[in-house]
Amino acid sequence: MMNLTVLACQSCGYRAIPPKYTCPNCHEESLSEVEIPGKGKVFSHTTIRVAPGAFSSEIPYPILLVELENGLRVTARTELEQVLIGQVVKLQKVENGVYWFS
């Protein structure tokens, strides 16, 4: 399992998934990168059957909404054959800005 890099506001402590340039909570520009465990649960999922041109050769493919252990949610891809709500998943890689969980 990999760690996930998130942004933490030095003013109010709010954490967010990058990219962000100001804190969504207090609007300060005092963001710094911190690492958190790349483990969470499937909050929601869907299967993409009609995709933009760059991804059309990959359809159908699942998309996950993963709720991380600290409450942040991130959209991700997976190679899992079956996906269930509440299923524990772990970050395997980040590729071209895309999070991959299994």
C-alpha cells in the first residue's frame, strides 16, 4: 500500500486532495503537502460505458469514489473485477494524476 499526498492548510488544518492553490475552508494560501495512508472504503462506484476518445478503448471500466480513513474522498480507477460498497481498498499507484486502488 502506498501513501497518498494531500494538501494541509497551515492556518486552519483543513485537508484537501490536490490540486488546490488556496484553502477551500479559510481561503489562505498556506498549503503544504502531507502524506496519509492510502487506505479507504468504496463509498460509491459506477461503470463507464461511454467514454471520451482517449479512454474509448478501455470501456467498460469501473470508477470508484473512495472514502479515505481521514474522511477525504477521492475518485479512482481500479482493476478489480467486482466492486462492493464498503469494500476496503488500498492505493496501488498514481499514474498521470489518476489514483488506482485495489
